[in-house]
Amino acid sequence: MKDMWMDIYNALTVNEIILSKVDKKNIKFYEAPETLDVSKPFIVIDSFNGPQTNAYHMANKPVSLQFNFQINVESKSRILTKEIAKAVKDVMFEQGFGQLNGGLDEYFPETKRFVDARRYRKNTQIHDTDY
């Protein structure tokens, strides 16, 4: 069985721009743990619309799946947050994802962090359903 979450993680962790700005241990799934050093930039990979769904059917059988992810980038610097978010967008496009409307582009004074959260969607190739 394949794992789209790990495919995304692995693609992010080999991108030179991301690696130069974010420590691999600061790329997390679902949420940032309480113990995470939030003084450094971090990335959270999450789904925003539940698990994958069937995208296309043939003879009453799913032949393609649809994945929805939200990638949150957070740091203390607005420019750094944008640089990392742009690199994430490039990686997601290389992986076949398109960017959707929605997401977040905010500064949170209570945490003193900038957040850029973008949503992405992808349908797998026909007959690529082993997820």
C-alpha cells in the first residue's frame, strides 16, 4: 500500500530551499506538538476535507482517488514564511497537486507567528488506487 502523506513529506524534505530553512524534524503531520520549538520555522501537513475519496469510477469500481491537503507554514518572519510557502507550492505542483482557494495568510499576535496555509488537491492517475 502506498502512502500519499509520506510521499509529500519525502518530497518536501529533499527540496533544497525548504531544507535550508526548515529542519526536517520540524515538518509534522496533523498538528504541531506542544514540545515543538516554535521559535524556528515549521511545516504541518494536514487534510482539510477528510480522507481521500473516489474520484472516478469504471464498472462500479473506483479507478482514481482524490486527495486534499492543507500545508501550513509558520515562522516569526513574514518573508521567511512566504519563501517557505512558495517552495512548498512548487513541490506540491511537482507532485501533481493544484492549489485551491481558501487557506490562511495571517499574523497571530498571541503566538507572534506568521501563518501561510494553502490547500491543494490531486486526483491520482487512472488505476492508481493502492492508498
